[in-house]
Amino acid sequence: MPFDCPGTRTLSASGSRGRAAAAGLCGRGGWPVERQARAEILTVGTELLLGQTIDTNSAYIGEQLAAAGIEVHWKSAVGDHEGHIREALRAALARSEIVITTGGLGPTEDDLTCLAVAAELGRPLILDKTVLESIRHRFTDRAIVMSRNNERQAMIPEGATVLPNRNGTAPGFAIRLRDGRIVAAVPGVPSEMRLMLNEQVIPRLRESFGVTSTIRSHILKACGIAESTLDETISDLIRLSRNPTIGVMAYPDEIHIRLTVKSESEAEGDRLLDELETAIRARLGDYLFGRDEERLEEVVGRLLLETRATVAVAESCTGGLVCHRLTNLPGSSAYFIRGDVVYANEAKERLLDVPHKLIAEHGAVSRPVALAMAIGMRQTAGTDLALGITGIAGPGGGSATKPVGLTYIALASEGGVICREHRFLADRDTNKLLASQSALDILRRHLLSSRHA
Amino acid sequence: MPFDCPGTRTLSASGSRGRAAAAGLCGRGGWPVERQARAEILTVGTELLLGQTIDTNSAYIGEQLAAAGIEVHWKSAVGDHEGHIREALRAALARSEIVITTGGLGPTEDDLTCLAVAAELGRPLILDKTVLESIRHRFTDRAIVMSRNNERQAMIPEGATVLPNRNGTAPGFAIRLRDGRIVAAVPGVPSEMRLMLNEQVIPRLRESFGVTSTIRSHILKACGIAESTLDETISDLIRLSRNPTIGVMAYPDEIHIRLTVKSESEAEGDRLLDELETAIRARLGDYLFGRDEERLEEVVGRLLLETRATVAVAESCTGGLVCHRLTNLPGSSAYFIRGDVVYANEAKERLLDVPHKLIAEHGAVSRPVALAMAIGMRQTAGTDLALGITGIAGPGGGSATKPVGLTYIALASEGGVICREHRFLADRDTNKLLASQSALDILRRHLLSSRHA
């Protein structure tokens, strides 16, 4: 279903536009296969220029187009100003085969994209009755009176294919010029834009330009390893891999390894990705905890469900963050039994039976106290596993022997209790995050080994 | 300290550039006061086009320039491609008096901004010995051998003012053309870009273009009130206010009211902002909880410190999030004593003395249980205040009479115990957030009234 070509159907206000688009009257005939398809994104909205809104739309569009085998080589952003929109569109069409505009399709006087595109391409705006009806329905369904402004949204440039909006009133549209260049206009509201882009724009662009290759990528996520160590471990793979390519991105708490492959078929792409992933896994082993969107707490939650283990958490410096992350998952009540945020020493003693003498002798931030917290929590909560976390999140509270960032994380299980010492070097928020990550990771590694056992 | 004019000093490799810039040899003489100063941002980096990185830099630059009275009216982004950078710069200079490029100043072969700007403006690259020395020092200090690539960063277009980089090796530069237009190149690393922009670029742009007016804005933050109700309450102020203007932005958990004023002096701006803020406060009262960057947990923490009150938290559906937010603040151990995340009923009974009968009769998610959790927690923790939170975060666990999102939040104090019922309508993550926000807000309102008492 490529976009309409002008001249293939009657231009009228009879609503035929919608039907014509649905019938897909335009064939691909005559176009060479896989024509050059350089794309350009034009974002419209004064709020973007003033920095009141961060433009996430163009990044999303760029990513989706790249994955669909279409390269974005230019982005522009202008304000709600007809002259600027026209000027930017003109420049874009001089450079690129595909121009995607986002924003400026709403019902207010400030929304000028449709007007500007129509004017620049020399096409009058025509009332589309099908669109008008669908906008009316949305209002009738909600028992709201439609304003005159919303009627503006049914005015579509002559010869354009209407792109229905399932999530809002503003329809998008696409125009195919005689020489094959395509201008597509999608809304600026992210949820509306995304659906329209993926369901309607990209499939038609691929068909119109005969694009058959796809670009797929996977992210492998690692934690508990320094970026430089990880780099060294797979440096030859990074250097030698051409397809898929490997990109490494480091975050405070984890490292993402992105594998990107270009292939003619999904199966071929998957095969190449699997091969490389296997090679990387052989090097990094359990440092890799998940893939793509998967968060560490999800992996831990899944392992807890698989092994039917229950867990309780006694946390001091992380202040509830470990509990919060473990309970972000639907169904976490199946394994998460109890958490205590024990800031005061007295609470550590009373709730977790940490001996007063232990705290007096070693200090609240010490290996013996972390161990006692984990053991005490496991006993009192009656769970299979229990974490005990104590540390100095900062910025205050540090000393020469116990600096800010010093953190002990203990895990008690049927088999005994282990404890790891960390020295985090960041600010309070990040130290909390890093400690929570290490706590979830110690849990993950224990569950992995108990599953293998 | 406006940027250097070409011709005012010797162009050589002798390091005079740095001294000339420091001495500020260029006066403003001859320029009309407050010349038109339209600015344009050119972002360089292929990763931005592929959507691998979201461009936050251009939003920041736009915001800072707007606040400094300089309007950004166009943004472009191109990849690491000399031809495209040149083409974009040419188009920008045809439209705008100021062009700020960001990105592409690093030491690698992919970093082409300096090269492209020099070529487009017809200025040879010259080795700046002062820059070279400062880069050498950075490496010597860290006992690392400097690579040849880093020397590339000391090659600066002829006649440019060097903008030293306090946070990294890549210096920026600025070139003032004969007709007064200015091209400034700053790095793409946000921390380096921000410092250079605010300390070096903006003051010089204001001086060069005779900009004296400033734009200031404040954000007032509200919670516990629907957006439509807030809109109605201040609709006449929104409609009638021209300077300052009022903008309303709704988030799931709070509403931000942005007041923006343009004035010739900071004092005048502050006076106008204060006047409007007073009018808004008279309407919205305690619905307003904070200003600008202030988070609700910060306000609550400050009130707890002021009133010397201590707090403990018993939370179920929020899963640790309330404790996490309260402990995000440095020094929170002064008022935060203990938190229990009590998912299992048995934990509610044993830790908080919630009667078994109460749970059996009313269910764990009920007003009586929330009240009992708060009272039990206050007694066992020995704090001035205690929160009890129970609800259904979803997506599972709901029923016809107790739907997902139903949440009870109780606060126990010396004066007794209160409880509010909420019905949140979002997904699990947002329901947790909304419940934590309401819990912190009930605490804030109690502390406000006890402070006034």
C-alpha cells in the first residue's frame, strides 16, 4: 500500500479520498527497485526551540527508519511559523527523497504544518468528509460539543493520502510528488506519532522505495564489570565485527552492548546476531544479565519465580530502593515477603536482632553488621533468602577509614551467608542506585548458581 | 569581552591567540545597540540521526539563550560528514546572525566540525600552542601518553577566539565575521558544553549584540488538584497575563505553572514575578508545594527538620518507594527512623500489630487496615508521625468492589489518625508514583498545619 499518486482518482469533497487510500490504487510499477531513499525529519514547534520540550520524536523516527533500512541524514526544527516551515520543507526536498514532518497538526491557530505544506507544494486544502465524520464521532462518543477549530483538522492538501489517527483527532497525511519524492506529516504527540509512523508510514515508504533489507539490533546488558575490562575482553570482536557491528555504551550501573545487523531477511539477521551473541556470551558469561528492554529486577524476579524462592530485604543506605525495584514487577508479591528500611541503629537491633555490641564494636557500616542484618532478616521473615545492606550514601557521614560510598551487601540463604564490600565514588543518588544494583546482582548470581545446582 | 575581530592581532602559531582573547581586544564600538540577534543551533553527530542519542543539548542551548534574551529560531542536525556540516552552516548563516554548533570537536577522525567550519569560512587551521600546552598538561597530570589525535584538537581556524574547556580536552572556538555575524563551536559532551556556553559564549553574545533585556522564569509546583480545576481557578490570570506569561504543564503526579517575564533589569523582573506569584498563591494556597527544581520530598524533609519531627513508614502497594524518596535527601537520617515494606499479611500483623481479625474482615486493602498500620508503626517505631499505605498497584489483584488503583493512605500523629481513599487509574509504575506522591503530600499538609498551630 504505497501512497496515492496524484491524478489516479477524482479529487472531490465526496469522501472518496479515504476509500481510494484504503483501496491502494497506486502500484509500484515503473520504479526501479531499491531507489535511493534519503530521509529527513522536520520537527515543528516553538516550544522545541525554546527548550521547553526535549525532542524525543525525531530520535524515535530516526531509530525506526534506520531499522527499516532507510537512512535519516538531516534533521531540522522550526517554530510555529508558516514561512519557516515552508523554507525548511523546500530545503529538505532539495536534498532528500523523503521528508517526514512531525508536529503542528493540532486544531489551534498555532498549528500551521498542513497549511504550510499545502502552500509550498501548491496544493489547495480540501475538506475531507471522511475525516470530518471521524472527528465528529470522537466528540459525539464523549458527549462533547466539537469546536469549529476541530473542523480545520479535516482540511487536507489536494491529492494527499489521509493517515487516520487511532489515538487522537489530528490525522496525518502523505503526498507523493510526481518524481517519487514523499512528504509525510505526522502529529507531534508521541503516542499518536509512533503508531502512525510504524503502522502506516514506514511500510509504505519501504514499498514505495523498494527497500527490502532490514536493520535489526539487540542489546546485551552487563553489570558488575568495569567498562575498560569489558572492552578488553571483547576488543577483538569489536574491531573485527562488520556485520553485525558492536557498540558499547556505559551507564553508571550497567553496560549495554548493542549488536546491529543489516540483512535481506529477518532469519538471516537473526542467525548473524545469534552467532555473535554466542561469541560474546562465551567471553562475558554471567556478567551478562539480560537483553534489550529487560531490567535487572525483572531478571531477578523471573529467577525467584522459577526457583520458587522467597526474599526479604533489610536495607539501610539504599533507603527502600531495593524493595521499590523488586516490587515494580507485577506479581512480585509471590516472592517478595518483607522489607525493612532500618536507618536507626535501634531499629536494626530490635527488628533484625543485630546485637548491640556488634554495632558498638564495628560501627553500623561494617561487614559483621551487614551479615547480622541478612541473617536476622532471614530468620524473622522466614524467607529462603534475605539481603542485608549497610553503607554511607553521602554526601555527609564519611570518615578517613570509612569513606562515603563504602557499602556492605550480605546475602543469607540456606547454605550460609556471603558479603561483598564496595566503594562507590558517586553522588548520593547514584551511590544508592549502584548499591541497589549490586544487591540485585548478588541475588541474581546466587539464584543462577542454585538453579544450576 | 566580545569575540575577537579578525585583524586586531597577529595570526601566528606563537600562542598570542589565547592572550589576545584574554585581553579582550575587541570593543563594541560601532555596533548599534541591541542589533537583531537571531540564533540558530547546528548539532553534529550521526548518532543523533540514528536515534541512538536523544539530543538534549539543543534544548538546553535554546533555553539558556532564550533566558539571555536571544531567540533561537532554527535548529538543524547533520551527521559526521564534512559536506553536510558545511552545507548546514552555509544555510544557517544565510538566515541568522548567530550560529552555535555543538558536537564533532573531539580527537577522532569522525570529529569534523572544526575542519568544516574553517573550510566553509575560508580560514586555514593553525596550531594554537597555548591549547596544545593545556592539552599536554591534562595528559601529563594523569601520567597518560598523549596520542597524535589529541594534537588535532589544538588546530584552530585562523582568527578564531579559543574557548578553553575546563571539563575536557576539546576547546571550543568562536569566529566573528566582518559583518558581525558570529559562529561559535562548543563540544557535544553536555557538561563541557554547558559550562562553556554559560561562562563564555552567552556573555559575549549579549555584549556583541547589545542585548540588555533578560528573560526569567519561575515554576510553581502543585499537587493534589486536577489539572482542569487548577485551570479554572486561575484561567483569568492565564488569559490576562502578558508579562509575565503563564504556562501550565501537567505531569501524572504534579502540575507545573511556569511564569516567564521579560525585563530590562533583574529587579524589575523579580518584582513582576513576585506580584503574579502572590496572586496565584492567593488562589491555590496549599495546593502549591514548591518552586523550580524543588521536589516534594525535599519540601517534606525541610518541614520535618524545621518541626523536629520524626517519621516512620509502613508501606504495602508502594513497595519501598515512599522510603526511597524520603531517604534521597542528604541528612534524612535526622528524621527518617524506620520503614517497613509489608507485602505479606503476616508481616503486617507481626511487625505492626495489625489485628488478624481486621484483615480477615475488611481485607488487606481497606481503611481499617491502613489506619491500624499507621498506628501500629507509630507505636513500634516510637516516632512522632507514621504513614500506613495499602492498595492495589495492579495490573492484577483488582476486583469489582476493590479495583486496581484503590489505595488507602493513613497518617498517625499525636493528635490522632487520618486516612484518605484514592482511586488511581494508571499502570503499576504510575500508580506506585501517585500513591507515594499522595503519601508525601498528606505528610506535608500535616506538617504545615502543625507549624502554623
